[in-house]
Amino acid sequence: MQPISTPVHQLQQYYRLGNLDTCSSKWSALYDCLNLKTKRISKAQEILEAREKAKTHIWIYRTKEEASTNWYELFGHLDDME
């Protein structure tokens, strides 16, 4: 775990984002981890799987035809430039 209260970290956050890091996401993650540790393994696994399914993923799986149609919708205008 990265030390989040160090001056270097806080200066990096201020430089990159324009504000200091409140560390709330780190504390939430720690609380969540400790909370899951108190549950039975089967229940914890169930919670983790439900969270994974609820996440939006970067990739959209498409068939070859769907991918081709999407490609031409996004980039088909580039063929006209030749």
C-alpha cells in the first residue's frame, strides 16, 4: 500500500489534479476488505462475484458481423477520403 499521507504523494496529487488527496477511497477499500474478512468464505466469494458482474467492462464482445458494422459506422467515412 502506497503511503498516501506523505508530502510527495500529496504534492503529486495537487500538481496532477489540483487538489489534495483525502484518501477516502483508500479508507473505503480498507474498511471493505476488513468487512469481507469477517464473513464466511462462501458469502465473501458471492459478494465479490456479484461486484464483478456489476462492473462495466471496457470491451464489448461482438460477432464478426456486428464488429464489421460498428467499424464502418465509426470509420467508414475514412474510405471516402481516398
